[in-house]
Amino acid sequence: MNYLKYISRCIEKYSGQKSYIVRIGELKRNLPIRRVEKNIWIASDAGIVLGDIEFGKQVAEEIVRKIGNNRVEGLLIPEAKAIGIGYFIAEVLDIKYMAIARKDVKKYMDNPIVVETSSITTGEQKLVLDQIDVERIRYRSIMIFDDVISTCSTMRSLIKIAMKASAKISLISTIWLEGPWPWRIFREEIKHGKLVFLSYLPIFVSSILYRKLLDEVREIEVVYDD
């Protein structure tokens, strides 16, 4: 796969764009562009990953097709945007249960696993796995799925939870790699086919931040060009 074509497009200057077009399989959708930090805007997928049934089913089919011969006996999904598509993936794979990492400790939980994380959209938060969910992935070959991998903090926390639960991580997967960070942090997983993704999303940044991130992108391109 020619990763360079994705990496070169992972950042764009923000100049007032209102939306960004994405394509998955035969489907095309418009994502609204929203500001998340002073100099950063993103194409928000919330409207389609949460409520677009046709899109969710298409993503599930495309993800499962890319899994190939990798063994997947269980799924680990973070709350909340990825849950709907997680159900569709589980259905295609004929997996009866999936483990869901919650964002808070609930009173009904029994000896939960807790890991600190942060997100580009929600900031600092926790990921929590109840013992019921731990048993659903313990000693199984699992795939971790999130709708977007951006700063990689959430995915790295999910990996920590899976390891604490004694799960065997077969694959990590997502619809989109967003921005430059996953290309650097998950370089080995991408190059060895252990990170399954369908496409990319650029981050939209101010001119000053663009120049700074462009240097990082060029360094990443060198690594993938060897």
C-alpha cells in the first residue's frame, strides 16, 4: 500500500472550510468541520457513526474484509461513538458479545480495570472495564476498534486495558487515521498489517501550526519511504 499519499494529506490549512467529503466503499458523506482547540479544527464524524445505519453497515463489511485470515474471537470497543459500528462488526464476524470500555466507574461494577487517557475532542478522561467485560475478552484473540485514531491516547489506553485483562491483541482497527500522529506512533503496526484502517482524515490547522506540523509530516514520510 502506498501510505505516502495518505500521510501527505494528513494536515490542511484551515481557511474557513465548512465541510469535508469522505468516501467509504460506494458511500459518500459530508462531515462538518468543527473547532476543537485554538488552532485546530476537525471533520466531525459524530453524525454518521452514531446514526447512519447504511454507513455503519458498510464500514463493518469493509473492516471485516480487511481482517483477512487474522483470528478475531472478541472485540473491545470504547464508549460511545464506536459502539454502534462495533455491533455491526460483531454481527458480520458472528461474535456474540463484545467488551465495552466505559468512561466512568459505575456503582454496579465489580473490581473494574481503570486506565487514564485523553482525547482531542473530550480532553482528559478514564477508560473503565468491568469484570463482566474482562471475561468476554480474557485469553481470547481480540480486535480493538475505535471510529477514529488521532492522538492515539485512547487506543494506547485500550491496549493497556486489553493487556491487563489478559487478552491477546490480534489487530487494532479504525475507520480513519486522523492527523500525523498515528502514522508515527503506530508505525510498526501499520507497516506490518496489524492496524486495519479504511481511510484518513486531515486535521485543519492555522498557518503557524501548519508550518510546525509540516516538518513532522516530512519526517514521517522519510520513514515510510524506506
